[in-house]
Amino acid sequence: MKIRSALSVTAASVAAALMLSGCVAGEGSATQADAPAPGATSEEGWSSDTLTVDFATYNPLSLIIKEQGWLEETLGDDVTVEWVQSAGSNKANEALRAGAIDVGSTAGSAALLARANGSPIRTIAVYTQPEWSAIVVPADSDIDSADDLAGTSIAATKGTDPYFFLLQTLEEHGLTLGDVEVQNLQHADGRTALENGSVQAWAGLDPIMADTEVNAGSKLVYRNIDFNSFGFLNATESFLETSPDLAQVVVDAYEKARQWALDNPEETAQILADVAGIDLAIAEKVILERTVIDLDPVPGETQRAVLEIVGPIFVESGDVSSQEQIDEALDALFEDSFVTQADPASIAD
């Protein structure tokens, strides 16, 4: 089996948006001149004795890097690598803002929201393009489509792609947040609420969503890959300024993991199954059917086109105060210097 190619899911609406958007890769790249050559260290050694990165079941490349121990092997005894699990984009953003992690993985929409609301983060790479969210209902639900959501209670994790997926779904079907009741629950709790009848629908997230499909018969009543933003690897500005050498190692490791995942799709699914505690068949559905790994990791025009669609919805929903904040965030978010010079060969096995 092969992992899906990015070309297989290119959407017409995104393509149209791309023709209207300008190239922004590298805009405001404050750290570009400071980034070291791939794999390089200074004569004094690494810039810090600690590196804190997240791992998440919605980011399969992070699971590969952690499982293979590549960062630890590359950095040696001089740098302690600390791993922190992110339960969702909102949690990764909270940790980044608090300085609890140096590098964290979120959905692109969540990164834009955080930056627009003042979080000093930059997106240093794109890890995947997943179809990781949809509107989910119980097996015995009378809800057949998104048109039936009016008057229902819907679980969603605010600050994450599934929540933004819900906002876009409502707008497309002529509904507003006032037409539904949103219960702000973390992803796993949303799935539980769906299955025990506490809510009528859930803005789901894989692999939990695939698990409830298989094991509880839950149904995906609305899917739209255009409403799923890319997976963004983000770092704090302070980390990029003080430890560009370590930032480069992380990005190099991600590109090594990308090729490893493409060469070993079944093993990648097994790693996800082990970490998430799900059946291998469910993990294979996520990795092989709903995740594009073979893509350009440089954040730029394609990602901006998606975020330009999402941004105004943030303003309309009250999640961001003004469109000016969205525009400023888009101009400052991408930092492409690390991924454009990434060297996977510099990472030790």
C-alpha cells in the first residue's frame, strides 16, 4: 500500500485561491541569516543543553522521530531531549505560548489563530496535509447531513482544526454558531460525549474519529478536505533566535521522518497504533487513506491560500478581533529558512 500523494487531493477551491494570493514564503524571516548550515554546531557546542519538542497522534512524523530516537542520537549527551505529548492543537499552542515547549505541532488554522492573538510563534515546516476532521454522528442518528445540524448540541475543541472545520461547515450550510450549541470538549472527551448521547454530533479528529467509526459504528455525515488545514510545525521566536542550530536539527529530523514514512507506510501505521492504543486497521485508515505525507514541506502560497479562507471566519466568530490582526499574522507566520536547507542525512540513525 502507498501513502496518498498530495496531488490526489488538490482541491479546486484552493487552486483558485492560489491564483489570487502572492508568494509569502520567507516573509519577515528574521532568523534566516542566523540559521546554521544543516547539521552544523558551533565550536562551543550546541546552543542549549535542553530541547523540548512535542509529539502527537495527529502528527505521525513526530511519533517516528520519537520512536527512532534520532534527536537523541544526533545531539548526544550534551543536549537532553524532552518530549511532551500534545492532546490537540490548542494544547500545543498553550505550551508554546507558556514556553513549556520549543517546537510544537498544530493545525495551520490553529497556528494562525495563535499568531493573530499575539502568540510569538513561527511556522518552520509543514509536516502533513491530513483529512483529519469531519462531522461525526452516532450510528443510530437521524442526522444525515450538515443541513440537519440546526438545533443540535455539537462537541468540538476550540482552538483546533475540528472547531474551525465546524465553523466553515455551518457557514457553508447557511447556519451560524447561534443555531447550534457547541460543547467545548477535548477531542477524546468529545468522542465519549458522542457515544454516550451527551451530544448529537462531534467535530472529530483522527485517529480518534477513525476509531469510533470502526468500533462504535459512528458515521461521518460531512467531509471536506478543503476545510482541513495543513499540519504546521511551529517554534517560538525566542527559540529560533537563541537556538537556530537546534531548530535546524528538528527540521532535518522531520524530513528524515517524512522519507521513512513514505518508505515504510505499514510500520508508520503500526507506530501510530501503538502510541494511540488503537487497532492497526484503524491506524492504516488514518495513515494510508487520510494523510498526505508526500508534499512540499516549505510553508508558503498553498498554506496561505487555505488560511486566507479561514481568517475572516475567525473574525466573524469573535475568535480574532479584526481582519488586520489576521493579515499581520499571515505576513509574519512563515519562516522557511530551516526547511529550505534541511538535510535529512545529517541526522544520526
